[in-house]
Amino acid sequence: MNTITKEIMHVGEMASGAALTVPVYRLCGDKNAPSVYIQANMHGAEVQGNAVIFQLLELLKDTQINGNITLVPYANPVGCNHKNGEYTLGRFDPITGMNWNRMYHFDEGIIKPFIRESIGKDDVVIEENFKKLMIDTIEQKLDHNIFGLTTGQRIAYQLQRLAHQADIVLDLHTGPISSKHLYCPEYAKSSAEYFDIEHTIFIQNGFDGAMDEATFCPWWSLQEAYQDLGRHFTMGEGAFNKESFTVELGSQEQIDLDVAKQDALSILSYLHSQGVIDNNEYQPQEMTRYACYLKDYKALYSPMGGMVDYLGEFGKPLAAGEPLARILRMDNYGDGEALHYVSLEQEVIPILHFASASVNQGTELYKVFCNYFEI
Amino acid sequence: MNTITKEIMHVGEMASGAALTVPVYRLCGDKNAPSVYIQANMHGAEVQGNAVIFQLLELLKDTQINGNITLVPYANPVGCNHKNGEYTLGRFDPITGMNWNRMYHFDEGIIKPFIRESIGKDDVVIEENFKKLMIDTIEQKLDHNIFGLTTGQRIAYQLQRLAHQADIVLDLHTGPISSKHLYCPEYAKSSAEYFDIEHTIFIQNGFDGAMDEATFCPWWSLQEAYQDLGRHFTMGEGAFNKESFTVELGSQEQIDLDVAKQDALSILSYLHSQGVIDNNEYQPQEMTRYACYLKDYKALYSPMGGMVDYLGEFGKPLAAGEPLARILRMDNYGDGEALHYVSLEQEVIPILHFASASVNQGTELYKVFCNYFEI
Amino acid sequence: MNTITKEIMHVGEMASGAALTVPVYRLCGDKNAPSVYIQANMHGAEVQGNAVIFQLLELLKDTQINGNITLVPYANPVGCNHKNGEYTLGRFDPITGMNWNRMYHFDEGIIKPFIRESIGKDDVVIEENFKKLMIDTIEQKLDHNIFGLTTGQRIAYQLQRLAHQADIVLDLHTGPISSKHLYCPEYAKSSAEYFDIEHTIFIQNGFDGAMDEATFCPWWSLQEAYQDLGRHFTMGEGAFNKESFTVELGSQEQIDLDVAKQDALSILSYLHSQGVIDNNEYQPQEMTRYACYLKDYKALYSPMGGMVDYLGEFGKPLAAGEPLARILRMDNYGDGEALHYVSLEQEVIPILHFASASVNQGTELYKVFCNYFEI
Amino acid sequence: MNTITKEIMHVGEMASGAALTVPVYRLCGDKNAPSVYIQANMHGAEVQGNAVIFQLLELLKDTQINGNITLVPYANPVGCNHKNGEYTLGRFDPITGMNWNRMYHFDEGIIKPFIRESIGKDDVVIEENFKKLMIDTIEQKLDHNIFGLTTGQRIAYQLQRLAHQADIVLDLHTGPISSKHLYCPEYAKSSAEYFDIEHTIFIQNGFDGAMDEATFCPWWSLQEAYQDLGRHFTMGEGAFNKESFTVELGSQEQIDLDVAKQDALSILSYLHSQGVIDNNEYQPQEMTRYACYLKDYKALYSPMGGMVDYLGEFGKPLAAGEPLARILRMDNYGDGEALHYVSLEQEVIPILHFASASVNQGTELYKVFCNYFEI
């Protein structure tokens, strides 16, 4: 039985002085396999990942572990505990509106000087040095800022400091009301088939402040910069064997421990494929997997205010012209149209929809796969 | 085909001067049957009643109508449009915290003087005069208050003015995540079986500010006062043929037009039983109906903070000791209990649970029927 | 120099498991003078009382203390840390809308049995026994409730358990934008002049869930019940030497340590008058003090939505017909009245006004003294 | 007396179907002077600009007007009416957290093709064509988007469509608790002295979604692109006589009609300097004006959670090491430091501070001018 160590990380303080803390669980691998960092609940309402970490810990206790694994539930103690009415404020700092998952750090400016200083170094040294540079950069930001950090940066940078120590990073999220889906960097396409998740979004090298990007963009940018200079590294292999995913586990505001067990098995299947664990029983399920590129993962904004009966079934192709939703407008009853149907002029796969029937004109109704393909 | 008239009622103003309006739909009955008032969406997130009113209007268009019917969707335009994060702030004025359904008016002090002035009057006159007194009282409050009314009172009193003109009042609500249930005054027990709702709460004569109470308590108190004087009226019959229900349609934040059709049929079955409509096809479904008294309709508050996997199935008796919920406490993993089971020491029927997995110590987890019985 | 002891009281848990704690400071008196309980910040935005407790502790360190003094800042750790936008959600549980200062407990039903059991007992025993009964009742509610307590009850009851051990209770609040004022039970009128507060509201014996009421109503009801039986006790004297005040320190969302020092001196002047401390320099300031009865402390609700330029000066009599506010309605510019003046037909003293210029129709604009008098 | 026309612009719909509307006021100039667009209250709590528009209209009624003037109060009807507790949610869409003033549109990609197509055209034609292109681009976004627009984009683009028709754009904002200050593009430095505002921030050509940027960045980028090609235009002159400012009027949540009159006079002084109006009495006040560059306008984030007594006086240079704030931490009283002083190691001018005493670690405490200079 493996030893699980636990540490309490201090990530902030509230007005009363109450400490904001995050528990950090660690298991040590006894071979030189890739190391793993898994966090959950950065968005307050997206709680299912905590249950998945529970099930992962239960399963990992008795699994042969080759690489170090760090697991962080309740990653954002502000968001996690912030109620507005009955629900948990999901996505942003209630004071500033800043999305909690857009505050990680990457400054592309570190790449060129690093390359200059690394001339003549071999692959392993480059990997070690770049990893150290990333961690040093974050520590510099955490500790040496006269004007301080925002609440969200302080939390994000401390998580990022942990994540930068790993080769593989999984950030567990959920949609609002949603099917499972996976954000996967294009270079790691082949890994997507190890998750028991039917829908994958392939993303390119572009940094917009999210955890997955903050962990793969630096390496990817470094690899591209070397490429321009004629030195070839392959992302996901050798010195650049770094992978990072945002795993969307389903709907927010829900804990289901049985489903969490399935999701834990899906993650173990992926970790097994990377050699992090040994147990051969962790294999992916057979399923048809669809993907689309990020540019084709479209949000549909409501053409009107109203109350929505969501009709589009998740995960199933919906023919052009078929209704995604019907919108009730009782104020128009009798002297206008009380029911409006919303459809698209192309075939799509609905992936998630808004969490409430009540929408303003311009509220995000659905997110859908366009131009999708089987993988 | 019946004529549906529509009127826009002005119930308030926002800071920008934007008018708060409520649409009022009316159908005229052509016989002297009881008149009906139905409203929906007094609590912002409880939107399904709007869809039920839509289906009622669609069905009533071609039904023989004997009594006047007034229908008011979107009864509370402040609550209906108030978003906090993705959800709609449900139950209270966001400025004051006052529950929107606790602001109706009834002053028991009107009873005694009314009785004194009605000595020697016959039943019909008493009914007419008391109805007029109730309406006059509300109009007095709406129009002649030097220090003004709260936002919620202004909305509630205008709805109440409409409701007081009817013999039958239905206030359409929903629970958070909930099965259907019905709040029914004890004297109207026999009416509960006409609704296609399996669970009914019987309430006594006590005014706490809700719409249903505001419409039956005055009559009930009058009847009791007469009783004390030896003059016998029966609630729900003759001059006191007044019934008022809060109909809980299921879960909040959802519109389902197909389910709404079923709920509309359930209401029509009740209206048919009261002679308001003629169509014999509107009959209640056969089902086992359970009830309990209001004092036995218990809220269970969470014994701890944590993340809840709700296990108690709605509408099914749950044996003493069986788990209602298991609560995840990942912060305790490794050095405490990460999973806690919550159960009760008596048999109950779970009716609804909290809308989010994330709860504080003391958040209302479940509402359950204790000491329930078949009706 | 007096010893200040500190204890951390656990009052609840958040969803992440984070403990809700409250610091409790105590100083021991060395004579048999009345004991004192002072708390602050039960409403989240009303923070100035914390600074007053800081200054009280600083001053009490070197003061001769005759009775025990307990001081509790940050009394409500949920409210204190709850941000919605830049502000702190003031008055109510964000989940339920329940006013945090309406959740204390008093059940009038304890009075009659207590009197029956106390026949023949002398005053001191009655006082001791009733105090014990009050504390036991609260402990019973805290510890022996199968269905649990709400979040707010759990906090309130724990504070109340501390308060019931004292003879004098001060609950430090603030208004929204406000002058200083004092809620004082009628029987303690003569104590009002020891506070450096110009405006006092006299309240009668009626329990509505607030801390001040929860501490004086039980004694007052007991005294009245004895009175009905012909045994005479005087409130504020002898065995019934119990006093309880809500001290409104000014405006919310503000800390001013210099003003807090003045408020601390005002409280010490009152405590000196009660023999709790010895230092003769703590004397009330000379000022004209006005009072009115609670029924004459009126809220004025806005007659329209709009944006308010508040004109009524706090603490100064405002003649009938003089404007309290002018309300801007730019939407009416050009084709209606863009400026509206609000006045009353009687002389009043404005005490506080709403915290924002933006009001809905029915938002509480001002609270004013009517029928005030000098004390 | 000038004619003021009024139009109601429909900018969205709420869930109940309620229309979101904005009033648009226009005055026609009778000479060929620059045209002006002024809006207020894009952030919900920043209401004083509405009062300034009221006073501007009152003053402009009887002023000789040479260029067309369009004024839009209540520019954002969602934000304006959105209450959370007593306050108005200021800065962002309550559903998404998106800052309402970061949703305007500018795609730099339009510049190069425009220049290609404009070869050989003269200045006036270039100005007309580019203006038309900007308006057409916005109309295209408003009307031809299959996947729709967000709520905020729909509002912002409609305001932007009005703004693009003007040569001068003023966006009236406020800080939280704040002194007056002005955001001014560097090329328009000389205009800053016509406003009665002591502190100005000079900004460079960079688009981050705000209204001022959305109106000056396109012209500035066009000018720079021509510069690269050797054709010289001067920003603020001739065909490129375009100026755009964000005017910060003081603190949020307040209406003061008397101060608004002063602010209106300040704006008229600027408009007079641009030839928009004729009245010579509109001249700037004499005052010492300070400025700094945007990079030197620094936010100071709180180094700890706590309750803040703000000490830094607005508008006055504060020496290095002098305290900006003292932070109360009552939880540390007795066994730690209960008072902490916050200072900076350089001289600054405090401009604004946070709206509440209660701050988390990382909440923005102050914004200050560093490296400021007299203008």
C-alpha cells in the first residue's frame, strides 16, 4: 500500500484574517516515469473533480506507481465557498469579475534569452534548465512584487509552481450542464484515445491564461523557437515529454461518487498509457471518439431574452435546421410569437448548454462542435 | 374558441426608470361558476409555472369555461430577471433579503369589526362585503401610504388585488431540485386528489405572508370567528367556497414544455372538479397520494460543511437509518473521515433537496415528509 | 496592566471544510460588578465595531476593571468575508436571505413554568436560576437537534450563549450611510445619556430575533409576568439589573481608528456609569440628545425608481415640506420631469439613508425620527 | 433655445422579455465644427455621469452650438439596474464576469486593406471612407452573426456605432472612492488642460476593448500605418482631428447635482476649445495639473486580508515610506500584530482607493501616480 502524504498550502487571507488553504496530496513513484499534477475545483461550482481525486487516491493506494503524483482538490478556496443564492459563484473573482482560470502566468519573452544561454547544451540539460526557469519565474512573481499580486494570481501562481514540477498536468473542470469533453493540445492527439471521453477539442499553441496552456505553451513555444533555429524537438517525446489537459467531467454543482469512480478509471487508463502506473487493467473503453479544432468549438448566443426549453441532445450529431432549443416568451402570448425555435444552418454536436432556463438576449445558450471528425 | 384578453400591469420601476410590468391574461366564463386566479414565477428561479400557464392558455382556448380565469406569468419581474452568476436569484429581494413570497398582506384586525357590521346580513351579502373589504384594504395600502411601500410589497399587493377577486387561487412555484408537491389548506383536503401530484402538505390557518395564506386565511379566520359566535359556515362550501393552493411543479431553473402540458392537465382536472370548466376528459390520474401535516414537513440542515452526493430518492419512503446523503470532505482525507453518511432515525419520504452539491454547515439539505399517510 | 485572554470559538464550516471561527477576548473584573458582553460585525459590512473593540482593548488594558468583560469582533465570519462585487454583503445569509440579526432565540413559553417552579425563592436565586435556564435552553438547541440548525442559528446561538452570561450586552452595528444612534429598551432610558450618541430609539418589550431583544426580552417578560402575579421587580435594578443596547456607530464599509477611539470612550463612559470600571475620567460628553419611540422611527421608501441626490442632513430637524432628496430620472428628460423632490408633511430628523444613489421604486431611502423629543 | 431630440435605442432583452433601452439625446450644430458623442454609466455603479449629462443638457439648451452633440445617459441598462445587496454591481456582466468596458470592437486587420484601396485618395475622402468602414464593420457585427453576440457586445456595439459618427468621444466613468482624473491619448496632451481635472493619465496606442480606445486606436493605427508608408497625418488635426477621453468624475454610487454642474462646465470648457460651442465664458479653471504615463499608473494590491483604514489623501504627493493605509487584524490581537501599516518606497500621488474597508489578500487597495510630472 502506497504512502499518501498531505500538506496544507496557504494561498491567501480573507478580510477577517481567515487563512485560505488548499490540501496537497502526494504519492511517490519508485521509477523514473513521468510525474503528474492533478488539480480540481478552480472554478467554484465545478466540484466533481474533488470526487474524482477522492477515487483516484482510493485506487492509487494499491497501484504500482512509477512516477510522482500530486493531487490538489479544492484548488480555489475563495470560489469553492462563495455562494450567491443557493449556487456557487462559478467562474470569476466576485470582486473583479476575473475568470479564475485566466490568471496563470507565461511570458513568451523568456524563450529567446533561454535559447541563447543554452547553446551547446544537451537535451536533458535543456529540459532541466527550462523547468527550473519556469519555476524560478513563478517564484519571482510570488515573492518579489512591490505592488503585490491579485487574489487570483496568488492562488494561481502557487498552483502553477506545483504544476511546473510535473511532466503531465490534468486540470479537472466541468461545464455548466454538460457532457464530458477534453481539451487537448494538438501535438498530444494520440493521448486523447486513452481517456473514456467521447469528445475532444484540439487546441493550438496560444496562451490565454489557463492552467493547461500555462503548462504546455512554454514548452511548445520553446520547441517552435528551436525549430526556427533548425534544432528539432518533438512535443510529447524525449526532453519535451510534457502533456497537459483540461478534463471537463460533466455538469457543475454536482457530486456523484459513482461517476467519479468511472472518471478516475479513465484518468488511470491515460496515466497507464504514459507509464506512470503499472496496472494493466487500466485500459480505455472502446467508444467512437469525435474531435474538432478549437476554432470550430462554437458558442451560440441567445438571439432573444426568454425562457429556454433545451432540446439539443449532448454528444449526438444534430442535423442542420433541427431545433437546439425552443424559447418561451409569454409576454408575447396573444399578440406575438410565444414560442421561438433556435436552430443552426449546419450539422453540429451539442456539447453543453447554459445552466438556467432564464436567458438574456446574448446569453451563451449552447456550445457545439462544428466540422467535427472521428478520431 | 374563447377570447383571451391581455393587459400589462405596471408594478414598479428600476433605477434607470425602466418600468416593471407583468402581463395579465383573462378568459371570461359564461356561467356563474367559481372564478380562478393563477400566477407563476414569484420566485425568480421558479420558471416552470410560466410554461404551465402557456399550456393552460393553449388548452383553455377551446374549452367550455364557466367561471372567469385570470393568469399571470412572470409575476415578479425583479426576481425573474435577476442573475447572480449563471443562475437566477431565487427567493428574495437582492437588496433586502426579504422572501418575495412573504410580503402579502393580512391584518386579522379586520375580522371583528366586519362581523359587528354584518349582524343580520345573509350569506351572499357577507361574502360580497368581505371580498370588497379585502380588496379595499389592499387598495388602501397601495395608494395611501405617506412613507411608501417596499418594492416587494408593491408587487405583492398588486397581485393580491387580482387574487382577491377570485374564488380559487393557484400560486405556481417549484422546489430547488424537487419532486412535485402541493400545499393545501386542511379544509380543502378532498380537492388534493384532483391534482396529479403524489405528495400533499396540509396546512392550518396561520398567516406567514405567502400568497396562498393571504387568500385563504382571511376567510378561514372569518369562518372561525363566526363559529365562536355560533354561526356556522363551512370552508370550501357556499359563501365560503374559497380554495387556495401553492403548487410546487418540480425543480427550479428549468423549462420543459412537455411536462408543462401534463401539469396543465392536472390543473384542469382540478378546475373541472370545481365546475370552472366543463370538459369531462379532464380527470385526475390514478396514483397513490401521500400527505403529511405542515409540522411534519421537516427541513434537515447539514451537520457539516462539505460536498454532497444526494442519495435519497424523491417520493419513495426511506427506512430509518438509510442514508439520505453522503458528504465528501477531501480536506480530511488521510487524517480523518473523508466520507460522511447522513441519515435519520425515522422513516421519511424525501421531497426535495438543495440545488448545489456545495453546502455550509447548516445549509438545508433535504425536506422530507415525516409521519406521512395515504389519502 | 490587565490580562487579556483569547479563545477561538468554532461556529461553523464552509463547503471546503474551512472552519468558521470567531475570536473571543476576555478581561476579568476583580469586584462583583456587572459583567459585560460586547460583539461587533454581525452584519458583514458593519465593520467599524471591530475597530471600536480594538480601541476598547487598548484602553481597558490599563483600566481598573470591576466586572468581567467579554469582547467578540468579527462575530459573523460568513458575512464578514462575503463579497458581491466590491462590497460586503451586509445583512443576510447569501443563500437564504435571512437577516443575520433575526436568528437569536427566545421562547416566551419558558416564563410560566419557571415562575411556577420558583415560588418562594428569593431574588438572587431567581436571577441565578433564570440565567441558567436561558443558557441551558440555548445549549439544548445547539446540541440536541436531530434535524439540525441553520448556518445563522448556529452562529447566533453560540454568541447568545456568551451574551447570556453577562448582565450588560452591547451589539455594535452601523447603518448604511448613517449618523450614530442607539437602540435602547425603554426601561434603560436613563442609561442613554452616558453614551456620546445624540439620537436614541426607545424600544418596548417585543422579540423579533435581534441580539439586544434576545438578551432583554426574557428578563422583561419575566418581570412582567411576576408583576401580573403581584411580585414587583424593577428592570435595570437589583436581580433584574440587565441592560442591552444596539449601538449604531455610523456608516458601513468603513474603518476609522480615530473615530473608533471616540466610540470606545463613549462605551467606557457608559460602563463607568454602571460600575464596571473605575476610572473617573470616562464621563459622557455634553450634548443635546434626542429620542423617539420605535413606532416613530420611520423608513421612507422611494416613490419611484431613479438616482438619488440625498439632501437631508443627518441629525438636524428638517421642516415639513423641505426636500429630503431629489431624484434624477434622465429617461424623462425632454418629455417629462427629470428631477423629482421628495419631502414629508411633518418635521423629522434624518438619521440614515440608503447606501447607493441607484434605487428602485420601493427601496428604503431614509430612516427618520418623527415625534422626537429631547432627553 | 436649441432643440433637443430624443430617441429610445433598443439594446437587448431580459429573460421576461423586458426590453433593455437607452435614451439618446441629440442637439444639432449649425456650423461645420467637430461632432461630439458623450455617454455615461457603462459601469453600473458609476452614475454621476448621468447627472453631468443632465447639467450639460440644461446648459446646452441656451448655448451656441456649432457641431452635432449626442448624449447617452444610462448607457448600460443591465449594469445600471443590477443590485447585489444595497450596491449596484459595478464593472462586469453578472453572468460572465466580463468587464462591460472591455467589449468594444477593433480589428487591426482592417487597416492594411483600407490603405491599399485608398491609394491616391485625398485626406477628406480618406477620413470619410475610414469612418464609413468603421461604422460598416460594427453594423456587420451587429446584424450578420450566425452564432450571435454576447449581451455586452450587443450593448457596446450599438453605443460604438453612435460614437463612430463623432469626432470627439467622452466616456463618463467614476472610480470606486476616487478623485477626478482623466485618461487621455498621448497625442491629445494639449487638450487635457481644458478640463478642470488635476490628474491625467497619458495612454499610448493599444487596444484593450475600452470605448476610448475603440474610438482613437483605429485612427491612430491608420495614421501610424501611413507614417510607415511615408504619408504624414497628425493625430488630432485635419482629417485625423479625432479625440477620445475617459473622464473619471470621482466616486461611484453617488449623485451630486451641484458637483455635476461643475463637471459639465469642465466639459464645456473643453468643447469650447475645440470649437464645438461658441460661448467664451466656458474657460478652464487655473490649477496645477499632474500627469503620468499609463505604465506608471499603478495598482497596489493588499499584502494581507484585513480591514483597512485608508490614510493616503487623494491628489497630494505622498512621500516614500509614508503610510497609505493601516490594516486592522483583530484576529491577531494579543498574540500578533493587530495593526499593519502599508507604504511604498517611492513618492506617489494617491488617486483612488477600494470601495470597502474589508479586503482580501490581493484586493486592489489603491491606485497611484508614480513618476508623475506637471503639465
